[in-house]
Amino acid sequence: MPPETAPALLDLRGRFVEGMARAATFVSVITTTGAAGRAGVTVSSMTSVSADGTEPSLLFCLHHRSQSTLTLLANRGFCANLLHENQQGAADLFSGRKNIDGAERFDQIDWAAGQNGQPILGGATASFECDLGTAVLWETHYIIVGKVTKVHLSDDPAALLYGQRAYRRAVSMPKT
Ligand SMILES: Cc1cc2nc3c(=O)[nH]c(=O)nc-3n(C[C@H](O)[C@H](O)[C@H](O)COP(=O)(O)O)c2cc1C
């Protein structure tokens, strides 16, 4: 390990970032459309909250300065698209790595309007249409909770992962 990244030399923030980089998370694209416009953003923070509330619910964290955040909060609806393992291109597109911004990102991929009109990405392994439940601003990020109204499931459940600063796929462990 190069000296500058040796954990012992990192401050609290650096150790936090390094610790979190070791977690393999799945990768989703949050899409939204409505009166405030169309937007999409790649996140690794999407996770389940509860299957057993009035509706199932999920959450993710979005930077408060992201244009997509403002659009989503104004539209009050979105779709959380869990990417398939072959969709690294979509993850790069919606994280700005292809230098295409805003609604123009949607010209580069297949998508269709869902039940609530929210964009469902073609090929996603699961897509969760949501109404905005709540959004809590915690310092730099909004914690956004969605009330799930419909779930679309593809035939292939293989989800794209991100961990140790690279895209990954899940493989089964041999039984012990
Ligand atoms: C794998 C991956 C995971 C990401 N996860 C998050 C996340 O959970 N929350 C967040 O605010 N940004 C996350 N980002 C960064 C955003 O995708 C990126 O800043 C995005 O372009 C911001 O949206 P904007 O272009 O509309 O401002 C992630 C990027 C990548 C590549």
C-alpha cells in the first residue's frame, strides 16, 4: 500500500472514507420527471427501509448541491433503478463521468415511463416507483425516503456492485 493511503496516516475523515470504500454496495440510478424537469443520478446509498409499513419504503442520500436533488424534491416522485451488473455505462452516465448533464443523459439510454410517469431504465434488475415520503437534510446530504407504489422485476437478478473503488459483481461462495 502506498504510504499516502496507509490507514495509520489518515485523519478521521480519511479513515471514514477508507472504511466505507471497503463496503460493497449495489448501484442504483434515481430518476425523476415532472414539472421541475427530468433528472437522474447514480447512487450507492439506496437501501430498503421497511417492507411492512403502509407501503414498502426505501431510502438514499443525495448531496444537497446536486441539481438532481432539487429537481427530485420539487417533483415529489422518482424511480429507484437497481442496475444490472452489465450496466456500468449507465452508472457512469448518471454520475457525470461521461460529461453529459441533466435531461440529456436520458437521450443515451433506453427508458420508459412507469405507472406514475417516472423513468424506468431498460435492463435494470429491479425498478421501484416511489412517491416522496420525506427528505431530511443532514449537513451535506438529504436523506430521502420513498414510498414504493410499484416494483418492476427483470428476469435476471444480477445486480451491479461498487466496492474498493471499482465496479464488481457478486459471486457465490462455496458451501462450507
Ligand atoms: C458508484 C457511485 C455511487 C455514488 N453514490 C452517490 C450517493 O449515494 N449520493 C450522492 O449524492 N452521490 C453519489 N454519487 C455521485 C453522483 O452520482 C454524482 O455526483 C452526480 O453526477 C451528481 O448529480 P448531478 O450531476 O445531477 O449534480 C455516486 C457516484 C458513483 C459513481
